[in-house]
Amino acid sequence: MTTLTRTITIEAPVEVVFDVLRDPAALMGEGALGAGVHDVERTPDGLGTTFSWETRVFGVHVAGTSEYTEVVPDRRLVL
């Protein structure tokens, strides 16, 4: 398993940022990472939400499946 950690600072209320991060299309696609997101299966509280994604990195096709494994509202989201 590969671990990727990314830290950024966003000038917005935490509630707004967290709501966006809970949306796989907003998190991985739509310009954020430019990945195509599909097969999204959401859960009401976010925990266990899964989705598949694919993109190109340096011209190489990369694809995967992600799952939200920890969701602490307005604090932490692990996938």
C-alpha cells in the first residue's frame, strides 16, 4: 500500500472545506487532481464511502479505488 500525505492551507471556514472534501468528485476531480471519478457509493456519515478514479501522471494512466476510512466532522478525513 502506498501512502500519500498532502497538506495545504485554505482560507475558508472549516465547515465549508470539510463539506467539499466529503464529495469524491470535488476532492479528486473537477480540477483538484484532475481525476475522473466514478462508481461512487456514499454513506450518510461519509465513513465507508468508496469510489474509483483514474487520471494521467506524466502521460501514464493511473487508476485506483479509494475508501473513506475515518471521518471526524470538521476535523479529519482519511481515505
